Amino acid sequence: MSPALFALWAIVGWCGTPYPRWWWRVPPPPDPEPWWRSRLIGVVAGIIGGWAFTQVFGPRPEPWTVVTAAATSVGAFFVSRLVGDLYGLVRGGGSANRG
């Protein structure tokens, strides 16, 4: 697989992490942990999600095409979002979209 495809999955994973509450004009609570933990988890989950999508649903994307990139990005986004929400629930609080 192309290194560019892995980079795309990492970027999509970064974007798949939940938005902080202040994004919706709610005052931010004190930040109990560094912001980079949730982003790093999202990046790793995005790479795993994109790779898993290619293993389950399709031929290997040897010729890197726009359709392949878009399809695998969907898998990367959903896995990143799922893992990010689970991390938010595990670290505390009632909502995964807290921080």
C-alpha cells in the first residue's frame, strides 16, 4: 500500500476525533489531560480503520485511485470516531463528546 494512503488515513483519523465542548459555544471545563492523547488515539484508529477496510472490502489499492482513497477514508473515519467516543466514555463523564 502507498505511504500516501497511510498519511490520508492518519489525517482522517485526526479529523474523526470528537470536537471539544467549546466548539459549540459552551464554556470549556478545566482540561484534566493533554489534548494530544485523544488526537493520537484518533490517528492510530484511523490508520487501523483504513487498513481494515482494505482487508475486508476490497482489492488491495495498488493503483491509488480517488475512489479507493474515498472508500477507505470512510472506514478510517468511522473507526476513528468509534474509538474516540469509547475513549471519551472510558476516561470519565457521561458523554463521549466532552473533551
